[in-house]
Amino acid sequence: MVSKGMLWWFAAGGLSLAAFGQNAQRPGGRLSTIAAIPNDPLEMVTGPIQVADTPASREAVLQLLARARSSYALRSAGRGYDLKITFTVNSGGQTDYDGAWEMEDLFDPAQGLRWTAKAAAGFAITGIFSNGMFYAHGTATTIPLRLQEARAALFDPIPSSESVDRELIRTSTGTFHGAPVTCVLLSSSGSDTTSTPGRRWEETEECIDPQSGLLQVHSQVPGRYYAYDYSNGPQLGARLLPRNVIVAEAGKVVSRISVDSLRDLPAADPSLFVPTAEMKESGRAIGMAAAQKISRVFGQGPLTSGMTARPVCVFGLVTAAGQLVEAHSLQPSDPNSPAAVEAAKRINFAPTAPLGAPLQQHFVFIIEKFVTSQ
């Protein structure tokens, strides 16, 4: 049987909630105001907010998240499948490999997982997990941001109950495509516990249809959203995947993902799960780990109570070597966007993992708070 430990390498789309509170702090002062998040067609949290601060209310949220998460847990079903996906990227050159993509996952619970992806713009990769080892061979060692994004959207997009259980949980209600949704807002346990109106910059947002239990909108930071459409979605037993997913940044659709087919695979060809000589020569493959979120005040000097912070979020990919690539602002119309991106590039992301630990790449969200006196 394939170890559950393999799942993170091929899919991880969760978030390491390293965010700080809504009131940005630095020695010497405390801000009194943080600018509201920008309006967005996919931002669902616009009404009253409640804090889940009792065991019963927190358990209800955890069950809601677990139900939504189960629909995407294909490999835990214990049956083989062949999943085919296409997606088209239109980032306007902000990230690599715009254009058409194809991706396929072949899974056999007794043999392992084989996945392939290729872009019309020239990138290609084949990955194999078998017998407790994972290998890959591609045109580049780093998996491009939009490819990792597509996998994150379809495999475990919601944080695990274990990680959420220690975080601050707030909830709100909204409407998506005419149907009610329950939106769960997650941030670090040190965040302000009041039921202040509106989503906070550090909060991850999961909006779920309480009737079907299906995830509708997922947003790790304001300005970036996954929106799910389950019309005629393919099923594997009780698991239902969306037929289409859009990825939007700053109100613009940057990727359109289509789940073309999902079919049972009773017995796969064993040769598909044998690593090639090139894979073995390359050694252990680079993993796709959980995202990191950083929140910090931009600038120097003491803070005063009359100051206002205007955040800009930079989104990028940290390679296994600790290099920030494909970084861009999720608030491109903000005049501080260029400075935010440049500041993000100066952060030291040098790997700190012990010698011999698996190499990993991961998303990073850097919320830069630019302070003004007004």
C-alpha cells in the first residue's frame, strides 16, 4: 500500500499559518488602523462575523471543513484512478509558462502514483512515487508556480483539522452563485479575538456550501481566489471533484482549470511506476510543501497610534534553494506594489532543513504593511 506520507509531495495546497494579528506591531508603537481589504467579486465575507470561541462552535466548523476536505481526498479512497486535467494560464507574463497545459495522475494503491504535466511553452515533468521513494525528471528542477497552483487547487486545498484546531476561527455567511455559503476565516492563535467586521489581511478564507458540503471559494490571502464549479463534476465513489476551477488575482482570471476525466483504474501497468535511469541519477525529487504566510511592517522608525497601515500582498514561489521566483503583487494598482515586490525579493529564504531532509519548494505570501500618518 502507498503511504499517506506521499500526499504532501504531490499535492500540498494547505497553509502554514505564520500570520500575525490584525494590528501590526513593532517595538515603539501600535497601529490604530489597517486599511480594509480591496473589494473583489469573489470576496464573500461582507456581513457580520462571529468568533468560534466555544468547544461546540469550533467543533461545528472543524466538521464542516472535514466534510469539504473529504471530497478531494482521492487517494484515501483506496482505489486506482486515472485523472486528466487541462488548464490555461493567462498571467500577462507575471509568472512563467503562460498558455495551455496538460496534466495526468495515474494512481494504483498497490503500486504508487505517477503524474505527468507539460506546457505548450516548453516545460515538462514526470513524477513517480513508489516503494516509499519519490522521483521526478523534467525540463527544470523547480516546478512552476502555476503547475503547483493547479495541483493545490485539486488536492487538499483545505488545511487539516489538526492545524486548524490551534488557530483563531471566525465565521460569516455569504452568497455564491445564488446559494448560501458559510465562510470560515482562519488566522494564527495570537490574532485579535474580537468579531471586527470584514475579513482581515492575514485570514485564510474557506467558503463552503453547508448543504452539499462542497468547497465553493478558497482564498489564502485577499486578492487571490479559487472558485469551484461542480456542474457535471466527475466522481470517484463518494468523492466529487469540480468540473472547472478558476484562479483569480486582483479581479482578473489568471488560470482556468478543467477536470476532463476521472475514471477507475482497476489495475495499472507496473512498468509505469518504475523510475527511469535519469530519475535515479537525479536522486530524491523536490517536494511541494505547504505555503508560508509572512506579515510585517514596511519601513523604519517607531509607530504611533495615529498611523495607518496600507497592506500589499506579494505572492511567489520559494525554490528548494531558497530563491524567490515568479513574485508579483496581488494589489497591482496600489502605488506601493513595486516597492513591496522589491522588499520581498530581499528576504532571506535560505533553507533551514536538517542535512539530508527532503528538499522542498513552497508558495509564500508576504503581506507588506506600508505605514502612513493618515
